[in-house]
Amino acid sequence: MQNLSPRHVKTEESMRLGVVSGWYSTKVSGTFVSGPHDSEADCLRRIDEINPPPVKKKR
């Protein structure tokens, strides 16, 4: 299981990195996993698709 989090890359940083500005899902190391996404919500949905939350078992 990967620990992914949303990260917004602004125009200045996107030019430096050579990517399109927008929201990206990133690993703890900072590596981009997916993106760019139009919004943080879209990015979070993609993170849930890549790394679904654990299913809680009923007792």
C-alpha cells in the first residue's frame, strides 16, 4: 500500500519541473504518481482509485 497525498503545483514550479500546473498525487518521496488533475477533489478521487481505503470488517 502506498501513502499518497495531493499536491498542488503552481505555474512557477511547473515551469521549473517541466510539467503542467495542477493537482498531482504524490508519494512520500515527492514522486508524482498521477496528474495533473483539475481540482484537489479530482486528485483525491484518483488516489482512492489507486489506493483504496481499507475495508473495515464488521464484528
